[in-house]
Amino acid sequence: MNWLSISSNAFIIAFFLYCFSFIGFCIAIGGRRWSNRDVEAHKKRWARIGFVLAILGWVSHLVFFFTRWKGGGHIPTSNMYEFMTFLGMAIMFAFIVVYLIYRTALLGAFATPLVVIIIAYASVFPSEVQPLIPALNSIWLKVHVTTAAAGEAFFAVSFAAALVQLLRVVDFSSKEKSAVRQQRGVEWVLIFIIVIIGFLVSVFGFRAGGYSAEFRQENFEIDQQGQELDSVQSVKYDLPPIVAPYNSETVHMTSFLGMEQPLFEAPSWMNGVNAGRKLNTVIWSIISGAILYGIARLIARKPLAAVIHPHLDGIDPEDLDEISYRAIAIGFPVFTLGALIFAMIWAQIAWSRFWGWDPKEVWALITWLFYSAYLHLRLSRGWQGTKSAWLAVIGFIVVLFTLIGVNLVIAGLHSYAGV
Amino acid sequence: MFQNTKCECGHQNPTGTVLCEYCGKPLVEDLPLDSPLEMRYDGVARRSQKDNPALIDRVWNFFSSVKIAVYLIVITLIGAAIGTIYPQESTFINLDDPAQYYRDTYGTWGAVYQALGFSRTYESWWFIGLLVMIGTSLVVCSLDRVLPLYKALSKQQVRKHLTFINRQQTVYKAKLEQNPEEWTESFAKQLKRKHYKVKIEGTALLAEKNRFSRWGPYINHIGLIIFLLAVLGRGVPAWHMDQYVSMDEGQTKQIPNTNYYVKNEDFTVEYYKDEELPDNLKGTARAKLYETKAVLYECTADCDDPIKEPVLTEVDRHDIQVNSPLSYKGLKLYQYNYEQRIRLITVKPMLVDSRTGEKYGPFELPMSNPPLTYTAGPYTLKLSDVYPDFGMDEQNRPMTKSRDPNNPAFVFIVTGPGLDESGEIYIYFPLPNAEDKQLQQMINASFQKSGNNSGRFSFEVGKMENVSFSEYTTYLNVRVDRAMPYIWVGAAISMIGLVMGFYWHHRRVWLRIDDGILTLGAHTNKNTFGIRSEVAGALKKTGIEVDPKALDNRRNTR
Ligand code: HEM
């Protein structure tokens, strides 16, 4: 066995351990009402099981990381697959730290699935070890990426705690306007998560089925010297093409449910073949998310948030508020150091300017400004409780946009290949 | 608003005071009942809360409001986000007509975006204005608070008003079974073991730790101010330079607007080997490392003399790679890019007499700054014209397309034995491609037709050793950034402040015993969970069992 195969096995083990850990935490919370049990003892026991599994999963994740480092010859944080798995590992670390301070099983029940989703998302990307381009071959880059991810990981834990807090305090019996708004808001966050799950389900589903389609697009461009450039690009789809790239022709396409041709073509302002593919992916995610959500609603017959809500009554919202805030308080300096200061040092050395207003840099700054607004609002405007929980939820969405959205929507110097 | 600022304990407080500076009793009548007290600056008055503000006070008040600060932060955030919708103009190296470009590439929205100036967001007056306002706000806000807070914290009373204690976040109230003095002593001992500084006055107690962490935010803000000033300072021309120099191998060039010259002695690229590449990239050339062996010279004499060659003295040398610039006295040379482009450096051609087959020379012909005369055997060649990038204009006359030596051509006047006094004219293309050779023949033939030469001579390089060429052109980015040290200092101070403020927490415990009733209040600026378990732990050691959660005074409020 070589290092890389040990590494990928460790990854799979970590993935399953995280799933089991999630189940453990769920039993700790949901099983409290099971008959003839000492509630406290039950909770303690299962929370401990969940936590031990989480630690084991994390250790396995570490094995994955270091063996891949050894086998690949450089620290595995240099493409999207590696970065997202690293982020998952960092979130697990942040969770362990926060759990050791506050010891709430609830946090586990929300943080572990987050990690599972993130490393599943990572697996969508090609997992081959890739050679580094010279600019990436710097110690500062390693330091920058790892600390930035660590800071973001604490924001992720804060998000988990804030989401529990919202699910816990939103009043589902009330018909008042503000309560209804909160109910909808929480439900939309859940829908957002389900759409991401829908994305994963469709990608892995069609990948397992071996689906493929290919398109060719011819491009005319007039360059700055006034010469006509004619380029042909082709793109492979893993998902059945509901939308084909703008002005493209089909090279080949496996038929899907009798669908032989793409249904639509992307609008003209979506430049390039990849824009069409990304739009197609988004449409598939929403469709599968909607199906998943529909099924869940059919079974539950009420909003999903209202299903989860009653299971959360054992914990004080104040404690959740504190956990969410504390995670941000721990993460903020780490994030500042990693995502801004180390990034500036590296940019200064590699690109001769510490700051270049590259979209990725700008979004790191936006994230930082957002959390500093959060801190100021909390400190001096007394924004605590639900208000600050909403900010923590939105903050993590900003983080995700910085990490993933910028690559998908806006490309810049940092862009890794995106799905 | 009229407010009585004289407390019942007799202390006269400044206007704007919320909690009596002396005993802590709330002075503002309309504080919400039974919610914990707002402890932010220990309730002291700040400058921005003065009566009858004059204009300067109003400006001060504006910038001292955290609400305004948050607005500024949020507006900056939104502005920065808008700037990422389309690429900024500054990311294009040469963009002649931005309006046209944005319209063509991004359609109507792009045109609107460009017209509104968002394609230059980060250089725009409003964005820089926001940064300046944030800076002002930082200074004013910090000054407005740090001094009063400092005063309040350095003159704390031990015995506080009962209302003050009762309305802290963390409160414990019970009848004390033990002797008050003895219990207070033993409780103080427990707190001391947790590194509290404890003061006792009879049966009143004040314990405090990590006060320094309160200065964290202010230190952070000072760092941010220094950082911002440094960023604005980069706008000063003398502090900032940003130039690009491109050099073929062996070439020396002046760094524009400086006294420095840089030479590219050699440029090398190393590519990934096939076995290092994953399957989908095998067979492609992927650069692993590239490097310019650079020498930096300073001009020491004849620098601005157009006739003489400048005298250069070597001051530094370095193998410049992407993550390893050459750095000399604040001047930094970065590897910016490279291009594979064959360029001749010198050739040593021979003059061939096609009548006799005899060859003369070789003579050395450098591509840049060629001398005016050459000798080849008995013949003298005078350079009459040089076309670094040979081309023909509309009337089929020779011209040079650019100043780059892409396709050099030299026109010589040959004189010597058996030739006319005025000499014969020949053109020479040193690049060894067929097209050029053909062109050379054609032009020389046309010279012959017009009587400018007899067609007797041609040129020949012969062996490869007679040609030296550069395979790559390297692009260096030359920077001076005198603000950088301040940038790093600001960032470092800011980080220190953040760590101080977030990883240590200021904690205080007050208690007093009145008629056997113990009233204890505790306050922290962060981590109430921690202080509750600390207080509960200390109480437990003195024989009072209490669940940390029961200490939370916020239960009844939301
Ligand atoms: C617009 C200008 C700003 C003003 C006027 C301002 C003002 C303040 C004030 C008054 C405090 C309260 C300090 C205390 O009571 O202990 C504070 C705290 C803080 N500020 Fe700022 N600030 C500004 C910008 C920033 C920025 C851009 C950051 C970015 C990191 C920042 C980071 C912090 C932090 C981390 C704290 C401590 C928060 C906490 O302890 O929860 N400030 N700021």
C-alpha cells in the first residue's frame, strides 16, 4: 500500500465515523423521551459516544491529511478538493474545542452533519494530487490557508449553534407577523441546506450511473489588436443537460428519461461553456433539493423547523447564544491573522503587492467587516439573542460565498477549478 | 434633557453618567426594571454626552457613535462587494477605451457599471472617503471611551450600592450561615487562587482579574489606524513606485526613473516531469520553477550624459523566483512573468565574396546598441540603418514595426579594395529563417537593380558558436513601497489587541454582607458561562453549593 491509498481509505473511515457520531448525538437528544430511562444518564452516555466517535473520525481525518501530504509531496490544501476536506477537518477541530468548553450534545448534532456535508462536497471535485504552480509553492501560503480555514471553522461552529438557537426560540404557535417571519427565515435556511444536499445527491447519483454529455462552443472574439480570435471550447456534463451552453452544439449526450436533447440554451450573457454547465448544476440542485424537501414535508406534514423545534427544549437559548458568540470570539482573531494578515504577507512576497483587490481578497475583507459589524452591534447596540443569531447564520453564508461562490461566480487569481 | 446627576451617596457626577461613579447606583430613572445593568463603560460619562454641543462637539459626537461606525463598516462592505461584480479596470494591463470594453464584454449592465464608476471602486473618492471616515471614527470613538473607562476602572469603590450588585448578570443572594468576616476571608482566598486581585473593606469585597484585556479593543483600533494611515500614505508618490522591466537574457536595462540598472544574466525554467503529473496533464508543459539570475547596478557616473555610456557598479545580485524577490534598500524586484521568445543577442557573420568564394571576418554584431563601423578582412562596413522589427509600409518601403528586436535587419555600406568610393549597400537579416533569407535576397537584388551594389557580397554565419541568443524574456516588477513597515506594524499591533481582548476576559466580583444576608454580583465583558462556573466553584469551596446556571440573572429577560 502506498501513502495515497492509505490516505483515501482513512478519508472514507473518517466520513463514516462522522456519520455515526452524528447519529450518536441525535440519539442523545431525540432519545430522551424513550420510555423508562434516566434522562440525564441517557443523554450523557450517548453524548459521550457521539463525541468519542467524532474524535476517532477526526483522528482518521488527520491520518488522511498527513499521509496525503507525505504521498503528494506538498501540503494538501492546494485545490478545491483538498481545501474543502481541510476545512471539514478544521470545523471538526473547532467543534471539539467548543464542545470541551460547553459540552452540549446539541452542538454535536448540528456540527457533525455540517462537516459531513462539507467533505461530501469536497468529494465532488477531482481528488488527484496536482502539481503546484510556482506561486503556490510558499510556506506563507500554507500558513495562510490553514489559519484562514481554522478561523472560518469557528464561524461554522458559531453558525451551527446559532441555527440551533433559532430553531429553539422561534415560536411556532404564534401567528404574529414577526414570528411568522422568523419561522419562514429558519425554514429557508433549512431549505438552503437541503438544496446543497440535493446537489450532492444529484452529482453522486449521476456519477454512479455513469452519465455524461459533451458540448462544443465556438467563440469569436476581437482582441485588443483588432484581430479576430476564433476558439473552440468543449465541456463535459456530469448531469443531464437541462441547459446547454450558449450557442453550442451537442457532441454526444446519453439520453435521460427519454430526454435526447437539452431543453434550453443558456442566455447569451453567460459567457463561456462553463457558465452553462454551472447553471445546469444549479438547476439540478434546486430540482433535487425541492424533491427531497417535498418528500420530507409529505412525511412530516409541517415545516421542518417545526419538526426539529420540540426536540430542542432541553437547552437554554442563552447558552446557545453564548456558544455562538464565543465561537466567533475565538475565531475572529484567528481569521484576521490567517485570512488577512498572512494573506497579505504572502501576496507581498509572491505578487509584490500585499493587497490587489482580487475578488477573493475583497470577499475575505467583506467577511471580516461583517463579523466586526456583528461584534460591534453585539457590544454596543445590545444585539443579542435572535438578532445576533441571525447575523451568525448570515455570516457563515458570507464565508461560504467567499470560499465557494467567488470561484463559481467570479473568478480571480485564487480560483481553483470549480464545479 | 435634565437629569439629576448628584447621587444619594453625595457624589456629584458629570452629565451623562449612568451609574454613580462612586457607589454604582443607577442614576437614570427610566432604566428597564430588573434587567441587568448596562455596564459598558461602567456607566461613566463620555465627552460625546456633553450638554449643549457646539459644532465641533457635534462632529465629535457623530464620529464617536458606534452606530455610525457600524453604518460606515456596512456601507464599506457593500461598496467592496459591488466592486467584485465585474473585473476592475486596474486588472487590465492596457485598456484604451474602458467604456467600449465593458459594453462589449458585459453588455448594458457592464456599460452602466463602468459609467457609474464601479469599475474603479477601490480608487474612487467615495471608497477612500469611507476609509478616511472609518479612520476618523476609530480615533474619535476610542478617545471618547478609553479615557473615561480608564478613570472609572482605576478608582473603583469596594462597597457598591445594593441595586448595583443585584442587577449584575451574575447574582447570588442568600442568608449566610457562617461568620461574615471569616467567610469573606475564605472566599477571598478561593478567588485569589484563581488569580483574582481582591480588596476587602469590612464585609464588602471587590475581586478583579484581567483588567488589561479591556484595553484590547483600543490597542486593536490603534493598530487599525496605523494600518489605514499607511494605506493612505501609499498615495504619496515618493513612497510608492510600481514599474515593469522586460529583459532578454544577457540584456541590461535601466529601471525607469531611477539610478538603477538591472541585468538578466540567465533565465531558466524547470518543468514538471511526466511522472510528476496526474494522468490528465501528462504531456503538457507545466512550469515548476522559473528564475532570473539578476544583477542590480547603480549608476555612479555619466548617468545622464547622452553621449557616454553610464558607469555601472554592481550593488546586489539574486536569483529571483516567484516567492523570492531581490531586495535592495527598499527597492524590490519580483519575478512577474516570462515568455518563451527566441531573441538574438549577438551574431558573428562573415562577409562572403561570391565571386571568389572567399570569406572575410567574422565580425561581431550585437543586436542592441550596435557600433557604427566593422572591419571584415580588408573591407570596412558602416552601419547605415537598423530595423529592430523589420517590416514594410504601405508603399513597400522598409520600416520598423516596433523597437523590440523581433526581426532585426541591418543595412551596411561596404567599402574597400575594388569597390567604389561611395561603397555598396547591402541588407542583412541575421535570423536564420527562410522568409528572411528570401527577403534579404530580394532587397539586395533591388539594390543591385538601382545600382547601389554589384551583388558581389553576401553574409554567412556558419557555425552555431557564432550566434548567441536568448530563449526567454523575463518580466520583472520593480516596487518601492515605503509604507510597508507601517502596514506590518499596524497589523501586528491590531493582532495583539485582538488577542488581548478575545482570549482574556475582564472579570469582577462584588459582594457585601448586610445583616447576615450575602449579596454577590459578578460581571464580565465576555464569557458569562465562565464567570458563573468560576463563582460557583469558589462558593462551593466555602461550603455553599449552587448550580452555576442558577446564578444567571438574565433568566427572566429575553
Ligand atoms: C469605524 C470605526 C470603528 C469604531 C468607531 C469602533 C469602535 C469600537 C468601540 C467603541 C468598541 C468598544 C470597546 C469596548 O467597549 O471595549 C469597539 C470594540 C471592538 N472593535 Fe471597533 N470600532 C471601529 C472599527 C473596527 C474595525 C474595522 C474592527 C475590525 C476588526 C474593529 C474591531 C473591534 C473589536 C474586535 C472590538 C471588541 C469587540 C468585543 O470585545 O466584542 N473595530 N470598537
